Amino acid sequence: MVKKYLDKIRPNFEEGGKLSAFRSVFDGMETFLLVPNATSRFGVSIHDAIDSKRIMSFVVIALIPALLFGMYNVGYQNAAAAGMLSETSFIEMFMYGFALMLPRIIVSYGVGLGIEFVAAQWKKEEIQEGYLVSGLIIPMICPINTPLWMMAIAVAFAVIIGKEIYGGTGMNIFNPALIARAFLFFAYPTSMSGDQVWVATEKFLGLGYDLASDAVTQATPLGVAAAASSISEVDFTGTITGLIPGSVGETSVIAIAIGAVILLWTRIASWRTMGSVFAGGILTALLFNAMGLEGNVAAQMPWYEHIAAGGFCFGAVFMATDPVTSARTENGKFIYGFLIGVVAVLVRVLNPGYPEGMMLAILLMNMFAPLIDYVFVQRNINKRLSRVKK
């Protein structure tokens, strides 16, 4: 029925039609709603109908467990800060988080897709699909108290400067969601870090509790580690379940693990990249443990606490595996992921002013991904040339 309707209105958007100026909008909606008719077999080559929009849709599905839990955790942290956990039901906590997150998701998609539509019309190209994932990730990696206007500016910056200026989806060097996060962190640091940005402090649509914003201080586990004088002061028991302060989608290891299973089972994400990130982080943490640095709590943290805390798991699963900005050669993926894990832990341990290192680690390795691929491609070329000469 959808296909028949689209076939019926298609002439209006073709050249000479009264809506031909919006051809790219029509193409974008058609390819989003319908699987493209691109299944073919020619010799040993097989092309299936899983295009990039379908791939992005699977990533969005994989993000849903972390998003839903994050919504509940927003309400949980608000009720806990108000001392009203026993009087607040699961549904009330979830609906409070849902009500706060929905406007952020709408702003993220509205601004980002709006810019994508304008760019596609200007270039007379099909609307690109990359922002389907970035539009959901950006609200999930920001504190719940991030103002909507601030998020709108960050999204615009990420799409224009981080993607469109390079030529759009597939041409960008940096992960757009992390560009938005970095922009917010460096442009508005007091709204993106500290102990007062992680807990929602106002009632919304009759849900939640009003709290004195300047009186609510809830540090993340990594924030506690950065300020603590002893490892005994840090409690990481909540990092697995996720009932801790933090960015909306990054707190629950269990929810993120469900997303990881979906991405690996559907072969959307590379196990080489994902596994190498964890390997790099674990080995670096073990190295610092062996060094026994006195007075540095982050260096004393066991490897499993480094992995579970902060945005390490979320970054490894959903952002380091971005097929556009990560390494694409099979061996290059091992190096790329391993170095992300190493740099993330290095930043946490050696820079006490910035306890979370995953964002900077991925952005740094985004720059080196093309070089890593070039080295391995050139190595293969040289190997084949040497065989020919023999």
C-alpha cells in the first residue's frame, strides 16, 4: 500500500513535476520506508537489499535498551536525591525521564535533519542517512540538565562543521555525535561536567520533584575517583546495573551489552574494533595497577572498574565501531580499537582535570584511522608486488 501511494505521487517530484524541487526529500523518504530493489547476483558478486539506511536502523534498535534504561535512571536519580524512592513507582520514574528526554530527542533530530534536508536540496542530492544514529546518540551522551538551546547549537555545529563541510555522510573524518559532545564540553564546560549536572532538579509535566539545583551534587564514579584520596572512597557497584549519575545512555553496562549483542549478531559492528577497544583498556589499566602509583586513584582502579565506569562501554560499542570514521581494513581495526582503549585509560589516569577519556580517545583515533588503513593497504600492495617480481 505504501509503495502504491509513493508510485502514485512520484511524478510530482520528478523533473517537470510541480514539486520537483523537493525530489531529494521524496527519495529520502522512499528509501527510508521501503527496502531498495537492489538485490542482484552477478557471478561471484552478491548484492543484497540491506542498504545504509537499514544498517542505521539496526543501530537505532541496538540503542533502545540503553535509552529506555537511561530514561528510568533519570527519574530514579531525581527521586533518590529528593529522598522519595520508596514513594515513587517505577512507572513514575520512567515517565519523568521519558518526558525530559523526548524534547531533547526532538530538538536533536529537528535541527540535524533540518540541516540535512537543506544541504540535500542545495546540492540536489538524496538526503543522507547518517544522522539517524547521531540524532539519537547526542541526547544520550549529554547530561540530562543540558539546555535545549545549547543542544541545538551543538547539533548544528556537528552537522555543518563535523560532516557537511567534508561532503556529507561517508566523507566525514570525525564522529558527528562526539563532535557535538566535544563542542559542548569546551564551549560550556560548567554545563557538561562537575557534580551538579547529572540529576534533574525540576518537576516536569507534574512528574518528578523540585530540588534546590545548587544543593544537589552527585558525582559520577570517575568524578569521585578523580577527587578521592583513596580507592576505598570509590563505589562502583552501580556501574553494572546503571543506577548511578551519568550521561543518560552511558550508565548501564547491562543495557549497553544487549545493544552490543544485537550489533554483533547482525554483523553491523566489527568485533575486531569492539574487542580491541576493551583489550587496549584492560591491558593499560593492568599496566598502571602493576606500576603502583601512589596517590593516583585512577591508576589504582582495577581493570574491570575502568571498563564499567563512564562512557567506556558505550563508546566502544556504539561510537568506536562507526563504519565511516573508524579503520576499514581488517587488521587496521585491531590497531585502531586497541589504541582507543589505551588512550582512554591514559587520559583518565594522567589528566585528573578530565576524568573521562573516551571522547578524546575516539576523536584522536578518528584522525589516524586513514593513516592506519593506508599502512596496511600499502603493505599488502608491496607484498603482492614482491610476488610478481619473483
